Amino acid sequence: MTRRAAGLLSCTAAVALALMVVSLQVGGQQKAPAAPPAGSGPRPAAKAPAVTPYELAAMSYAQRFAVLCAPCHGANGRIETPLTPVLAGQPSLYVITQLFLFREGRRSNEAMTAVARTLTDDDLRGFSEFIGTLPPVTPPPPATPPDPIRMARGQALAEQHRCVFCHGAGLGGGQQVPCIGGQHEDYLQASLRGFHSGSRPGYTQAMTEAVSQIPPEDLDTLAYYVAQFRGPAAALTGK
Ligand code: HEC
Ligand code: HEC
């Protein structure tokens, strides 16, 4: 019976890291062949923000997300705090690679590194699977309409540099490639500059190679375009 679950999971486990982490869950939940554990512990989970590690361990990952992650990322995975990425709509395989990079200190951010350091392999998998179920959240309408000249320039750059080749025509990503359409502009700008300067190493070299030849002002135009982008595919697939 665990074989069947393992088979299902292995479809998405093309990335070596995911393979490593996924196998732990299948072994751990031996009593539940089909239903996901709604509350894996016997005790009712506390709803109060301050919880003991013991109480936390008894919670589902949805509940843990509400306690540990939602204060910064928003209950539905989208919040308008500066430099805080939208998680709603991200594929679980992408999320697990990034949590892994934070935990290992290869991707660095004061806030996220502190959180990721506390996560076990089970946690990486549990949080990424939960985030993978969050439906995409429609961004709030822009304060001012997008500048059509900058949007056209951004679109041309995205085609020229093959962003759509990997992130998809709807910029919705998939598997280990993130959804970027509608992501916050300041965060996109910081990410693209980070890949460009090498301060953000990727899980693979894909992004470093994609942006290494692009001048900073074009990276900013790309961030502007991608943040304002509203594609049907981004809204529909999200993963
Ligand atoms: C104190 C605030 C804070 C908390 C708490 C927090 N995060 Fe984050 N998270 C951030 C910030 C800020 C970033 C952006 C880091 C960067 O720019 O590199 C981030 C980035 C991420 C990313 C990468 C997103 C991407 O698009 O690459 C993931 C995944 C993530 N967080 C998941 C989580 C999970 C899961 C939790 C709860 C266990 C959590 N975060 C708790 C602030 C927080
Ligand atoms: C060869 C495939 C490929 C191409 C081409 C590519 N990307 Fe990516 N992109 C990725 C992958 C894979 C990641 C995940 C990064 C990692 O490996 O950690 C990513 C990550 C990103 C991120 C970080 C998102 C986040 O949530 O932190 C941004 C922003 C981004 N890409 C934008 C772009 C733009 C803009 C272009 C065009 C200039 C582009 N990408 C071209 C594959 C690609």
C-alpha cells in the first residue's frame, strides 16, 4: 500500500531533493493509505498564537502554517509587506527546493533563514505540500494603470531572454520553476538582481545563466512587467 503512494509521489519527484524528502512521509504515515492526516496527533490543537513545541508537533501543516508562516506571508499566502514573496500558487516542488536552500544557508535572508533552520525534513515536505494546495490569489488592482511603453518593453525582454520558455507563457511556472506573474515588484527586482550578482544562488544554474548578460535597468523593467502581468494561465494553473 505504501508502494502505491510512493508511485504517486514519485511522479513529481524528478528533483533529487524531493525524492529524498518525500520518502520519509510515505514511511511515516503507515496507517492512512488514502486520506491525508487531518490532525496527525490525538490532542486538539491550540489556536492561540503562542504554542508549545509539543502542541505544534500535534498540528497539521495547515495549522502550523497559520501559526508560523501566516504572520509574515498572510493567511492565504499573499501579503503586501515589502520584499515578502507571494507563496499562493507556487508549485510544491519549487517551495521545497527553496526551503532546503534557506535551511542549508545557501539562500540567505535573515527572517527566512531563522525560520528554515528550525525545520526538519518532514517539515520541508509538509509545508511545501501545503503551500502547493494554496489557490492563487488575485493581486489587488494597481494604484495607477501599468505604463504601456514599459509593459511592451518588458514583454519584448521576456521573449528575448526566454523567460517564457521556462516560466511558461502565462508566467505560472510548474514543478521546480516558480510562478512569477503577479509577484511583488520589489521582491522580483531583488531576486533578479540577486541572481545577477550571485548573492542568490539558485537550486540550479538556470537563473544565473538566464540573467547574467542582462543589464540592471532591463532587469528592473522585467520586474515591473512580470509584477503587472495578468495572464489567464497564471490565474488558471498557478502551479
Ligand atoms: C519573519 C517573517 C517570515 C516568517 C515567519 C516566514 N517567512 Fe518565509 N519569507 C520571508 C521573507 C522576507 C522572504 C523573502 C526572502 C528573500 O528575499 O530571499 C521569505 C521567503 C520564503 C519562501 C521563498 C519564496 C520564493 O518565492 O522563493 C518560502 C517558500 C517561504 N518563505 C516559506 C515560509 C514558510 C513555510 C514559513 C513558515 C514555516 C515562513 N516562510 C515563515 C519572511 C518570513
Ligand atoms: C532555463 C530556465 C529558466 C529561464 C530561461 C528563466 N528562468 Fe527564472 N527561474 C527558473 C528556475 C528553475 C527558478 C528557480 C530558482 C532556483 O533554482 O532556485 C527560477 C526563478 C526565478 C525567479 C525567482 C522567483 C521567486 O519566487 O523567488 C524569478 C523572479 C525569475 N526566475 C524570473 C525570470 C525572468 C524574468 C526570466 C527571463 C529573463 C527567467 N526567469 C528566465 C528557470 C528559468
